[in-house]
Amino acid sequence: MTRHRFASAALAREEALRCLLCDDSPCRCGCPAGVDPRRFIRRIRFDDLAGAARLLRRGNILYGVSGYVCPSGKTCVSRCTHERLDRPIDILGLQRFVADWERTETAAGRPPATPRRV
């Protein structure tokens, strides 16, 4: 079950297009894991979900979990520059979407299970 609001890659890309890709990246300063949202959001903008997943995994091996448990109100989302215009970018929602996408893609590429044990 997904717990993000993006039903498709197109909707995730639409949210990513709202990001201003700030030079100083205040959202990164708010991340205790040191993830730079600007970098993985940029990959989503250009339909490179595999690249976004690689980037997130490189910065935080548990990114799939932290996207669900991180207290975003006190971290990256609260520092998003876009909040001054209308509403902040759904950074954690995009992170969850990438994690769910990767999980689905990885499961689809696995060979079928066999009864043989190694």
C-alpha cells in the first residue's frame, strides 16, 4: 500500500516541476540524514526515477523507511523556499514515491522463486 499522493510518475514529475532548485538549497540544511532534495527532485523532473533512487540510496541506505518516519514538519519541508509562494514541495511524498517505484521495479525484475535451497 502506498502512502504518498502521487498515483503516477507524471503526477510526481508535476510536483517536482514546482521545485525552484535553489542554489543554497535550504531544504538540505534541514535534513538530518544529509539528503539533498534538490538533486533527487531534479532527476524526477527529467524522468530519471532510477537515478533518483540511486542518489537517495547513496545518501541514506534506509531512504525508503525514512521517507515514512521522518518528522518533516521540523526538517526539509519546513525550510522549503516554495512555502513563501504557496505551499512547500512534498519532498517526503516524492521520496516515498521513488522508494515505492524502486521496490516495484526490483520485484518485477526478480526471477521466480524455486523450491531449491542454497
